[in-house]
Amino acid sequence: MSALVLTNLIAISESHPLLQSAALARIAHREGRNVMPITIAPSVKSARLCSGQSSGHTSTSDVSLCYKNGWFLAISDDGTVNGTSNVQSPDIKLQLRSVGSSLVRIYSPHHCLYVAMASNGKVFTTEHPSDETVFKQTHEPSGFQTFASQRYFTRIGKHVRFNFLSMRKTGHMKNGKKSQRHHRTTLLSVMPARETF
């Protein structure tokens, strides 16, 4: 099979998986031989899709986020957000992508996922940047930092109650609606990624 045909097959496999079988049948007929489908490994697909995504950010910082209670915020293979104490884990290698004054998106380049918060306070991940993936980063007087959902908050009279990214002492994410600004489960340190690897 010619290099040109092979290149076309790979391009079809990556961009239009549903068209792969029909394309292979046409090429096999033209070439007069049996052609086996080419499977691109999921990790390769994800990596290539990652590189093409744009979230409209103006700057990026490679970081790890460590809570005051000792857990690192980690995004696992299945997309869940939890804590880990393994400082060598690639799951804790994150990016802060600035999208405005004190506004950031938390992104996992390893898994191509953004951290997000729903209206009910639940923390989840998504492949696509949206207003649910934007967090207000605040430097607290204690020296720690907090991240609160930019979209979802509750007004109580003249006061505003924010929904923070908060982690329980068990290493599981706490519902943002039940979080408190100055609690140890909400306070974290932003560490350059090189300090944890």
C-alpha cells in the first residue's frame, strides 16, 4: 500500500471514525487487496484533541494545588476530581489558565479536562471550557488561596455566599454550596508544578 493511501487512512480514522469502514472498503476495492482498519490509541486521540483546544485564556501557569489539609487536587483517568497524597502522580499536574482579572480555568493537560462546578455545587470535569469552568482566584490574608465558582453564588441580603472548591479530610470533593471561605478544607497553596515532580 502506498504511503499516500496510508496517510489518508490515518487522517480518516482520526477525524471521522464513522466514515472509516466505508473509506476502507473503497480503498480496498481500488487497491485490489484486503485492508485492515487502523485503530488510533485513545491516549493519542486525546493528546491530539488537547493541543487543538482553545479556552480564550491569556496566560497559563503549570501548577499543583495543595489543600491545607494535605491533599493535592487530582483529576483521575475517569474524570473524577479527588485528593491524592502522591506527589509523583501526573494527575496533580494542572494548569491555571487566566481568562480575566483574578479569573482562571483549572485544566489537566494530562487528561484534557477542565474542572467545573454545577449550579447544585457539585464539582465535575468537562472537555469543553464554559462559564461553569471559570473560578475566581483569591489570595486570602492567611497566605492561602481560594477558588470560587464565578457563575454560581448565593445572595443573602447585601452579602454574597460563594461556592468554593473544597476538599474533605477524606480526600473527596465537598459540595461547593457547603463550603466556607476560611475553613482548612477550602484553603490551598498554589505550587509551581516543578516543586512536586
